[in-house]
Amino acid sequence: MSVAAVKEAQMEKTLIEQLTQGINQWRLREDLKTIPQLWANFFQILEDNNRDQLHDVPLTQNEKETIRTQITQPNFYQAAKFLAGANKQVRHHLKRDDSSLPDADLLILDNSNIAGGTSVYEVVHQVEVNKSSLSPLDQDRRFDVSLLINGLPLIHIELKTPNFRFMDAFRQIKKYIHEDKFGDIYNFVEMLVVTNGTNTQYIPAGQNLRANFLISWIDQNKQQVNDYLDFARDVLSIPMAHHMIADYTVLDDNAQRIILLRPYQIQAIQAIFKASREGRSGFIWHATGSGKTLTSYKVARNLLQIPAIDKTIFLIDRKDLDMQTVSAFQTYANNDTIDVDETANSFELAKQLGDGNRNVVVTTRQKLQTIFKRMENSPEIAKKYEKLRDLRLAFIVDECHRAVTPTQKRELDRFFHRQPLWYGFTGTPIFAENARAENGQDARTTEQLYGPILHKYTIEDAIHDKKVLGFKIDNEGNSNQTDNDDIYLTDAHMKAVVKQILDLAYRKQILGNKHRYSALFSTSSIKQAQKYYHLFQEAIANGEVPNRIQKVAPDFPRIAITYSISQNEDESMANQAEMKQALDDYNKMFNTQFSMAELGSYNRNVNDRLACKNKAYQTRNQQLDLVIVVDRLLTGFDAPRLSTLYLDRPPMNAQNLIQAFSRTNRIFDKKKEWGQIVTFQYPDQYSEVIDKALTLYANGGTNGVLAPDWNTSRKRYLQARKKLDKYVDNPQIMATLIDAPKKEQKQFAEAFQKYDQALAAIKTYDELDKQDKLPTSAQVNVDDIPSEIENTLEGTYQNIIDNLKAENKNDDDPVDVDLDEDYELESIHIKEVDERYIMSLIQDYISTANQRVSASQKSEDQSETSQVGDYIDQYAKTNEPRANHIRSIWQDVQLNPQKYSDQKVEDVLENSIKQENKKILSQLADDFGLDYGNLNYVVNNYKPDEINHKGMGDLVSKRYFDRFKETHPDSKLKNWLSWKTEVREKVKLVYNTKIKPLESEE
């Protein structure tokens, strides 16, 4: 046994000692070392816990096999759905082999009786998991430490020694999942823990683990718990470990994934639970974007465990948010043990409140107030609804800093005979510093209205934990104009703003390289918003979109406008006429059919396209680039793809400012580094208001909340570049790196990663486009590495990373350099041109060339033809297969443009790709005796992340295997199972390497 293995075994022993310390903790089972032994133990516990149901007649071997077959699930998510149970109990109905015995309702897991009752807690280690049949190269594995509840492994811990990075433990688990080791009984695992002893994190189980979902434990004092023994004490002891599975796990039905709550969410739930048992109200201050909806859902759900509460009511006050919240709640509740009722109207709300069911109701305060008014106006209705006054309720209020006014809350409190409990959630509480205006005895702050802060998690905390991004703020207004309000309404100012937005969008909205973020543009009035809408349309029509944007996004910007229309306003007719025009433009852009009668549906559609959470809106041609608003969407709207907020309006108050800013700073992908804020009015006032707001809501300061300034980012870039210059200035070194010692290879790879990160960061700064206005000392050239050397750098880097990953199978070789082997390059080989732009140039060339032929002219612009060729070469760096088809078409077009005079080059490209796909699939069908139609159906519906693919069953049915044997008598695939496995692998390989790269990016 190697030295590292000895150290790991000692760590394992010490961890198990920690887990088994004390009364009612985990019990070590040294006798459980194989999967069959785990199942035998599970059935022994099942029988012990269900003697009454079994009438003391043990399970037969056939009954055990039946149960095992019926409860075993194909993946982690499906297993978690099964373990959700009903009424916090997981049961299985069994029809006995002996017909004289009644059916048994077997209790598998009791989450209503944690650390007591029938719950059995055991720890096992070094369980042998046999090699799978998926690959002849596979081998047996031994799992480090697993925690069993009632015999099912629900938590798994992977250890490495401190001389390894903890990420090696994470990669080890990913490897086991890829090898199908987490199958059978281990599919019941819901929580994975990875540690190297000094750094410990947890992550929900899933088939495709991503490192950005790893979570560090933070204690009540906001101290990170890194040591594995401290983590075991705080998180993996009983009852906390069982609560993690039973109470702090959520199933996302849309994404088909398990969610484990983060420490601050758990602590908020615990704080509210404690307060509710003591009959106290209060509020939660959690930064916008930190998952308040998820936290409030678990609060609403867990409060129903308290017998003194009849219902929990999630209270909101806006129709569009109502829809968002209900959708989110329903997604979480689909596999939970409670009902979430959306209230269509006040009549339905009254019915639900009085139905006697203990559930969560999502409604608006307006609907509650309508019930009160009807009771006031009708003695008959008052009598009918009188019993509602006796309800014992807990109200959960989203955006509580503004959702319910003191008067409205007082009205709700007076209606009920028993004072309801109130729990508010907000990212921007109202404090004494920004209190409401005085109005008699009305509450002026959030604490006065709801009670004390029960838990706090500020913007600064969220940024530190990488739950949200910081902000990059540019105040573009002219300081000399601050005393002249009217100047901001002039055509000159507004046209200048439109031009600036179009110029800034390239960097602010990260256009290019498959990135294209959206933005909100907030104005001070509906009239101003309408005028801006027209100015943008004029700018687009006049070709004012910068050429560098047209190259990467020819249809930019896709614009919409949304605002509220009242039927009673004097200006309503004018607003409706403007909105009709906007709807007409929108319908043409997206082939929709919204009318003024469907304005609510239009607004929801705008929301959905901006949010991009629905698969239908995840292709570029279905997305919006810029939505013009006044106040809509500036609070409570969640759209991770939204990167930028443009503001041409006077500064808002502190809470509204931070709420608006927080639309931009959701985590999305690596390219999105900041929430981008651009203001066009009152720069000095904005600077002052922003500083005060961030000081108020970032726990006293702005450090870490705001992006570093240009000079700081420039210095970081130059430092990273200096380390890379060793290789840039001596490219011959790279030829020897592949055979150099591993330490030298890692040093190069680390330098290349740091350079790429610094380059990606500095490219978000507008100063790169204004360097002629900067002093020489503040300028920088980021494009001075010749493309040949850049290609060599990248190629060498990729080869070294591939080699390091392959060699890391040797666990005795610890990492001694700060290198991320899973790092994805962010800035190297950015695609500088969009396919549609190339196709439009080719189409223009065809038209121009044919006109020259008609006019008997032979000269052509050589620079134009070489430019198209250069663009195709650039495009090939990110999609070579499609680029090769375009290059072939372009070459033929130059030889014979008349051939294409009545054709669209897009259609020519797609037909070319279809012919290649047909050839590829025909060959695959011939190789394995498959039906071409079935194969084509499977490939057209293929989703790489799914396990069961549409049509695969028909494709690999036995009749095709029989046909294969006849046509391939000498094949090594002699049995149906091996043939099916090979077909599945080949289909996957062909799709990923040949079909998918040829698919359109739209």
C-alpha cells in the first residue's frame, strides 16, 4: 500500500471515529463491504421496522427481489423522487407471495421522526463496487465512506490526503459516476461530500456534476468550516445529516435535479422555525439573487410541521410576479409532500382558506383585501366566511420592503381573531437611514413592521460565496448638466444615448463567441420610453449599429418595450396606439400574434424571453437583446442571461437602486463577470447615491462589491502577461514542453490560465475602446501576440492538459501547482464573426457578381473576396465542420455565381449538411444492420444528457440484431447485449463528433 493510501486510511479511520462519537450517532458496520451485503442489511432493517405489517412472516427471497426491482431507480434524481414519499414517510406497497397474508404497507424511511423511532443510522467504508459491463477496461472500485439511513446510502464522502487538492476528490466522484459505479443501491445517494482534510465541500448528487455547485459550510458566525472533522461534527452528525436529506433538499422538477440548500438558507429556515415556535415574527435579509424564493418555499413547507399553524400564505402584490412565484413553487412542490395552491380569484382564495387542508397558498394581498370588502358589503357573505377569522396563519411576504404597507398589514391583522405570524423576505430592508415618511404611528422601517432581523446575508456575503456577481458601474453623464433637467429630454441627448448604448453593447453585453447577453433600459417616463423605442428603430433602419456588432450579431438589437396601460388615464389612447405599434413589431420579429386584449400574455412572453429559462427561448433567434421599461422588471425579476442595466433617469432611492442593479448580477457563465450598470444622467449625484446604497446594503462598505477600476485590471493583465512572455518571446520552448518534467508543464499551463483569465476580465472594460483618450501610462495592447504564436500556445496548453488528466490516474502524485485541470478557456480564439454575417456577404457577392455579368463587367473587388475567406477561417476556429461546408460553397460561388442567382445560400448550406448527415447515418445503419428511418429518428431527437433516448428501443430491437448477424457473420459481436451496447456507443459518438457540430447555433 502506498504512503498516500496509508494516510488516507488513517483519515478515514479518524473521520469514522468522529461520526460514531456520542449517543444516538452513526454505528460502524465493518461487516458490510459489498453491494449484496448492503441489500441484505436493508432488508433486515425493513423487516425489523415492519413486523406488524409483515405479521411476523419474513420476506421471501422472491419478495425481496420484487421490492429491490421496484424501488431501484435509474439515476439519482429518480431515486430522490421516490424518497420524497408522502407525509414525510417513504412507503412501499407489497403484495405477499402467500395469498393468505394481507398486503403489506412497508415503511422504508420515516422523515417525520428524525433521530428516533424506526430510524437506523450506520456508517460503512471501503464498500466494493464491481466493474460494470459498459466497458471492458472498467475495474472494481472501493468507495471511501458512506452514511446509511435505514440501510440506504444517502450521503457519500470521498477523501484525499492534504497533499492533494480537494478537487481531486471531486474528480474522483465524477469518474465513478461516469463509470456507472453510482448505480443500484448507490443511486439513492442525495448528498456528496469531497475533502482533502483541510478543504471540505458538499454538492447534490447528479449525473453531470459541475464544480460551481460545490458548497462550503459556513457556521453561524460566518466562518467557513474547512476541516473535515469540524464539517462532520456540524453537518454529518445526527440529527443534522438526516435533516439535510429530509428538510433541506429540494427537487427541481423542470431541471430534473436535486438541490441542496446552502448554509445561509438553512440557518434562515432554522431561525424562522425557532421564532414561530415562540410565537414571534420577523424578517430575513438575504441579498437579491441569493435564492430567496427557494428559501421561502422551504420555510412555507416546514412551517406546516407546527401543529399551531393551519396554513402558510405566501403573499405577493404583483400579477407578473405572482405567475413567476407560482411557477417556481410548483416546480419545487411537484415531488414534495405538500400542495401549493395558486389562487385565480378571491372567490377561489376564500374557498381554499376554508377547506380545512394544511397547505401552502400563494396569493396576493389584493385578493385577500377583496374578501374583506365583500364581507363588509354583504352580511350573507360575512356569515359564510366568518370561520376564516379563526384561522391560525403564518404569512410569508416576498419583497417585504414594499409589498405590504403598514396600513395594509394592520387591516390583515385586524381581520383574524388570532394575530398571524409574519415572516418577510427582502434583499433591501428599509432602515432608519432610508425610512418611510412619517405618518402618525405607522411603521417606518422593515423591523418596525415585521419584527427583528432573524437572519442576514448581504450582497457582500453573496459575492464572497460566488452566489451573485459584483457590479461594474459607469456614470456616463456630463457633470456640467446636473442643474439642467430639461437637457435630458432633448433629441440631442436621447440620440447620443442611443448611439452610446449601441457602442457599449459590444463589451457590456458580451457579443460574440456564442455569447450574447440581454439588457434593460430604464427611463423616467412612459413618454420617454416610447420616444427611445422609436429612436432605436430609426438607428437600426439607418444602419447605425456598429460594424463589429453586425459581424457577430447581424440581427442585433432585438428590442421590445413594456409599460402599464390604464384605461382611465388621459394619455391612455396615445399609449395604446404606441403599444399597438410595438406589438406589431414584436409579432413580426417572433412570429407571434399578441393583441391589445392580450397585453398580459405579451408581458409574460417578454419576461420569458428575457429570462431564457424555457427551452423554447434558449436559441438566439428567440431572444431579446434590449427591453425598454420605466419601472417594470426592476424588482423581483430573475434573468441570469441579463447582464446590463442602462439608466436614463434621475437616481432612485437606495432600496430601489439596489433592487434595479440586482437584475444584472445573477451568475450565468464564465464570460459574465459583473453586473454592468450604465447611467446617463446626474453623474455626481449617482456616484453619491450608489456609494450610500452599497454602504447600507453591503454591510458597511463597497470592497468586493464593485469591479476593480481600469488601472487595477490593467495591472493584473500586465502581471499575467509578463509570466506568459517567457513563452511568447521564446516560442521554441513550447516544442520541448510536451516532454519536459511535469512541474514545468504545470507552470506553463498555470501561466496560460492566469493570462486567459486576465484577458477575459480586461476585455469587459470600455477603456479598451477609448485608449486614444487615455494617458500613455494607462494604455495597453491586448492584441499584440501574433496569431501563429497564439495558436501554438493554445495547442501546447491543450496537449499538456490532456496529458495531465491522463496521468492523474496515478493517485500517488499530488498537485504542486495552482492548476485547474477543468478550466475552460475564456478569451483565446474568440469567434469574431457570426455565421449569418458571412452568409449575408456571400449572398451580396452573388447579387453583385450577377449584376456585373448583366452589365458585361468583369472586375471584382479582390479585398471583398479575401475578406470573406478570412471570416470563414475565423469561424472555423470555433466550428470547423460548418465552416468547411461554407468554404466549399464559397469556392463554388466564386467560380459560378449565376448558378446561385435564384437560391438562398442558407438553404444551400443546410442541403449540403443534410446530404452529409444522410451519408454518415446510412453508413452507420449498414455497419450494424439498422433501419435507417429508426436511426434518423433517434439522432433527430437525441439529447446527450439523457439516459433513455427516444426511439432507441426500436432501433436496437432483436430483429435488427438478427439481420446484422446475417450480413456480418464474422463480427465479434456475437450476442444481442454486446451488439446493443456497441450500437448505443456508436450513436453517441457519431452524434457528438459528426452530427451535433454541423447543427445550426440558432
